Amino acid sequence: QVQLVESGGGLVQAGGSLTLSCAASGRVFSIHAMAWYRQAPGNQREQVALISRGGSTNYADSVKGRFTISKNNTENTVTMYLQMKNLKLEDTGVYYCTAYGLGSPYWGQGTQVTVSS
């Protein structure tokens, strides 16, 4: 099992910045990739950014150039970050951390990001 805990969400004005964190514990050695998803009210959950075990990254077109995904590994934990800059109203939503291991993906509880005008 892998446990994921997100933090760092909040209220920010458009054009501002915010950094989300996701702390992974448990069988972190089984994780081969991690990702951030978000879900706005009435919308489907969408992948925002992904980072592989080796550090390769992939971004949704809507966040390229504004968001940066990164991670820091220790022996027993992995912490993933999402640095968000130049936030837009449409970035509002619940952001979820996901870890891909041997079976079904693991999900965090989500953290709310609200961008105001």
C-alpha cells in the first residue's frame, strides 16, 4: 500500500503562485510514476502533470510553461511538488495526487485550489 497526503492548496488571486505538495509513504519502491490531476465543478478529472521514476515529465497543454512538477526521493518516502505560476481562474479545482504502482493507482484526498479575480 501507498499512502498519499496532499497539502498546499488555498485561495490565490489570478496571476499569483501556489505550490502543492504530495507526501507518499508506504511501499514507495513500487511507484513508477506520479501525477497531479484536477477536477473543477461539473468537469471530469483531468491529468495536469506527470513525472516518471526517472524524472521525465509531461504536462497538459493548458498548464505548459506555467506549472512545474518535481519530486524528491528519500529511502522511504517520495514527495512530489506542483509549482503553479501565473494562475488563471480556470485553474480552480480540487487537485489530486496519484501514484502508479503495481496495481490500481493510489489517490490522495485532494486539496482545493481557488483562483479569484
